[in-house]
Amino acid sequence: MTYTVELSKEAKKEFEKLPLAVQGRMLPKIKALADNPHPPGAVALAGRKDSYRIRDGDYRALYTIHDDIVLVYVFRVEHRKDGYRGL
């Protein structure tokens, strides 16, 4: 089953602010969530139902999985020092 991957408005802005080299590495990982929302290395976030993170070096993409509507919703894409604030 292929999921739809959607980025929040905030996540899109954060992604666009990343260095181009990081964008080039993160984009394929985010797109790959459509085929496998639980890739190797994905970690569940404590205290948040159906929320996970994938990483590339010091950068993280935080997302939720909505199996009922076949959607992966990326809500943050940030440096690891900033990625968990306000959760």
C-alpha cells in the first residue's frame, strides 16, 4: 500500500531553510515514507501516538502515520537541537 506524504506548512518552510546538501539527502528519505512509513532506523517518539522520526546526520524529520486515511504527515524538519521543542 502506498501512502501519501504531506508536509505541514511549517515543515515546508523548515525544509527550505536547510542547507542544499541536507535537502538533497533528506528529500529521498521523506519521499520513501510513501512506500514504507516504518523504515529501518525510524524511532517512535515518546508520548506521541503514531509519531516517529527519521534522521540524516544532525537533521530530523518528525512525522505521524494515519493508517485510516493512508497518510504520512511530516510536521517538522529541523536540526536535532531544535526538532523536539514544543512537542
